Amino acid sequence: MDASQETIWFIGDLGDPWVVAIADALPAAHGILRVDCRGELPAVPSDPACVPRLIVIHRQRLVPGDAERLKEWRTSAPNDSPALILCVGPYIRYEELERYSGLVDLVLSEATAAEVLPRHVTRLLDGRQGRSPRSETGALRVLVASANGELGRVVAEACTAAGYRAEEVEDQFVGARPSCRSRSSNSSEMPLTIWDVPLLEPWPERLERHALATGPVIALMGFADRKSVALARSKGAFACFELPLNLDDLVDALDRFSRLSPLDPKAPGARAEPAHHLPPRPRRPGRTRTGRTRESEWPPPARPPTIA
């Protein structure tokens, strides 16, 4: 592969399935070069023409040499240096993030990087800051559930400003039994729920119950990591975001959901199984449909069996 023809370079441990999933989230319309890197970051190409427009780097830990390498990448092309996105694991300390954030354009948590990368790649490469025109966004009903009243209000206002019909509901609404739900749940319309997940409570059961009975969920998590995000996805979450939240990322997820056709296999919805015909009741062996005993196909034994 000719690296000079690739718009995006992804540098990370390609033996890690989670890291590969982040690389897979990059927009396929751009040429992508994947560089397997478990140790030191690679050197800057000697030819400035080979430098890509965007470099996405995943690091579980930051070492002193990483800062110098990032500075080299930043100044590699005097007239058009590449944009840099750094995806970090949970072992990186806050003071390290403070020091490295000035060397890159964006720092993302590895837990939710695959969710937000497409939007930011488009923003950095194409220069599109706003949303593309959407049609019929008002057809989507959005419920916002949070024990934090201020957070719920801000999220609901952002959804309304984006053109969606948003309303706040009590946190207990998520996963509640039908008899315990509020009046806002009486509508037959299937909504999408944005839930501020209480991670210290038994939330997986509530999320799954809500996804089965009501519809898809966007999960907001205070301390998102691989395990919690994977678990939320397995229980029916359409998307997961870490708090504090970039509201533009959240609106982008709503836009993506609203574009999905109900017939699209990727479109999540209430996972309750529809009604269907039951199979016929099993019949006892040796009986016909009239209930009469069928004659045996084997002759009776000459003498009763004995036990030795």
C-alpha cells in the first residue's frame, strides 16, 4: 500500500479487538492506513508529501517519548500539518491528559471513541461544523431520564433545539413495570430514551427491560469503560456516551437513528417478540387424532421378560 495516497493513518495495537473496532469506525470514504504499534510511535516520514491529513492514535499509556513524537507530527508539514486525534485508555492520568491535550486536536476516551469518531473526522477533514439538513426529525419522540435535574433539562433542551420532540421523565421510568409508568408512557408511539445510567445500581437489568418493552436507549455514563459500554450494548443500548457530554455528539447519534428505516436490520427498536401462531399440541405416542389406541407394530413377547 502506498502510504502517500492515504488520507488517514490509524496507529495502535491492532492485536487488540477493541482498538480494531475503533479503526473500523473511521469513514471508509477516506483512504486509511493502519499501522500496528505496540511500542514507540513511528517516526515522521522524511518526505512531507507522505504525511497524511489526519492521524488517529490509540495509546493505553503515555510515555515521555510520545510527547516529542507528537510535536514532530504536528510540525512535519510546515504548510499543512496533519490533524491529530488521541484515543486514550483508562490508565492515563489526568495530569498527562492536561499536558498532551495541547499537542493534539482532540482527546477521546477509548470506551466511546468508535461512537464519536465519524463526526469528528468529517469535521476535521471536510470542515463541516454544522449538521447536514435533516427531514422529518420531529417524527422522533425522545424521552430524557436522569436523576440529575439540571443534566436532564440541558439534554432535553438540546434535543428540542435540534428539532426533536423531547420531554423529561423520571429516572424510575426506565425499566419500570407497566403499572408504575408515568402518563407520558401511555402513547403507543415508540420513543427513543436518553438515560443517565446510575452505574452504582443494578442498571443492566433495567436497561434490558426498557429496551424490550419500550424501545432503544442512548446510555450516558459517568465513568464509561470497555466493560460497561459492551454490557450496555448487549442489553439493547443504541449508543453510549461518557459524561461530561458533547451535546453535538449526542445530536449526531439522534440524527443517525432517525435516518434508519424501520426495515433496516441495524435499526434497533423494542425487542419484544411479536405475537405468532403456536405450534400444535404434542400428541401422546401410540394414539391417533381420534384418541383411539393404535395397534402395536411388534408382536407380543412369547413370555414375560425376566430379570437375572
